[in-house]
Amino acid sequence: MEQVVRLQKQIAALQAQLTAIQVEKEVAAISIEVARPQVFDRTSSKVLRFVMACRLYIRMKMREVGVEEQIQ
């Protein structure tokens, strides 16, 4: 009986993993238009925000290229 319960728990865990993988694939298939960072106006207090926006933009573009390569 204990073995049956243990196997049922393993099945439930595997089903949850499968669902998570399916959701990830669906999310990856959604095309997201990435807005370009604003032009830097040389204000010293905005340097960190500008750099973070650029990093995010680059990551999103790289992810977009990765998804396109996977599809092909």
C-alpha cells in the first residue's frame, strides 16, 4: 500500500513537471515586441536606469533570436 501511495505521488510530480514544460513552451511561442531603450540624455542620476534598460533589451532580443532558431 505504501508503494502505491509513493508511486501516485511520483506520477503527480511528473504530471506537474510536464505541465510546467508545456506552459514554458507556450510562453516561448508568444511573440513579444521589445521596446528600444530611450536615448541617454547624459544625466548622471539616470545612468543606472539606462544601463539596466539596455541590458534588459539585449536579453529580450537574444531570447527572441533563440526562440526563432529553435523553431527553425
